[in-house]
Amino acid sequence: MSINKLLTVGLLVASMTYQCSLASPEWMAFHKEIKDGLCKPDTTDTAKVDRVVECKSKHMVKNADEMNAKMAELDKECSPGSEADLKAYTKVDTAGDLKRKMTLSSWCSESFHKCMKDKWVKKHKESAASGTGAGDGDDAPKKFDQAKITEFQTCIRTAIK
């Protein structure tokens, strides 16, 4: 697996799940904070979700076409189980807007989280078994730019207020 593909998958997983067993305590706390602020069916609306989408687009997406293709694939594979989780969010218009749907699913759907984690674990094991190095993370960057992570986190925190 090339480093670009690994990075894209890694960022997608990181931006959507954080609760994977390898996530740092800081990322786990950040994920919980955002989940607690965003996953409120009575108050979360389209505008709030759109602000989160904007943060992800501004701070995380490098190749929009590739990311959109991955989102469509994940939607097909993981969203069927998350539909029930999202029904309570009647103030969020997800019809025809994959970015909104995926953002809401990624933070607020337990079944979506389980599907994503299962896909990540499977990919991780396959990469390790094939000897590509992705299994043990040797070809992945050890650190992301902390300033960019902080900007992303600040943007998301502001978006959910």
C-alpha cells in the first residue's frame, strides 16, 4: 500500500472514528467531547453539521475526488446499519448530501463506528499478512503536525457550539 493511500485511509479513519483501539487518550477525549456536543438529536441541525463538514474540508481533505469516492464506498458498506441511529436527527437534512450524512454517522452512529473499526482492523491484518509494512505502521508517519491538529480541533469545537 502506498504511503498516500495509507495516509488517506488513516486520516479518514482518524477523522471519523478516533475510538479505534489504537487511538491515543487525547484523541479519545477529543472524540467524546465532540460527540457529546454534536450528537444531540433535539438540537443538532443542518447548520451545525455543515460547520463540522466545513472544518473537515478545510483542515483534512487534500484530494476531494478521492475522499468523495471513499465516502461513497463507506456509505454503501457501513451506512445500512446506521440508518436507525440517524433517524432521531430530524433537524439535519441528509437527503442527497453524502458529506452531511457521513459526518453525522461518523460522530453519532455506534453501528457506523463498529463497521469502520471492523474495516480498519481487517485492512490492518491484511496489510500485516501481506508484508506491506502497513500492519505494524512502519511506513506510516509517526507524528502529524501538532499545529494542524490543534487548528482542526479548534475549528470542530467552535463548529459544535
